[in-house]
Amino acid sequence: MPTENEVIQTDPEILAGEPVFAGTRVPLKNLFDYLEAGDSVDVFIDAFPDVTRQQVVAALELAREAVTAGAGTR
């Protein structure tokens, strides 16, 4: 699996430091907005062709890891 730095980029010179898909100016937030609206990953990729399916899958895996980190330790 790609590392977080290979998937997500934050740079004060790009969209004021908002997290974007690495190598693009597409905010990561856009993916979650599309999914929340009920759109598929394919619809998102069609709208933002600079983002690859591999980047989307990796971003979702990173989000899952962040949410489930420490699960079961309570």
C-alpha cells in the first residue's frame, strides 16, 4: 500500500495547505463529499481524472486505518 505522503499532499502553496491528492490540486475532501452524496468512486474519478483509482483506494484505506486505530483497546 502506498504511504500517506504518496497519496495525500499538504503544501501551503497549494490550496492554502488543504490536503489534496498527491500531484494534483484536487482536495481530499471532494472524495468524501462525493461519497456522502451517494456517488460512486467511478463518478468521482470521472469528475477528477487527475486522481487515479489507486489513489482513491489508498486514501480510503488510510481513512479506515485512522478511524479504527486503537479499536478494541477500550
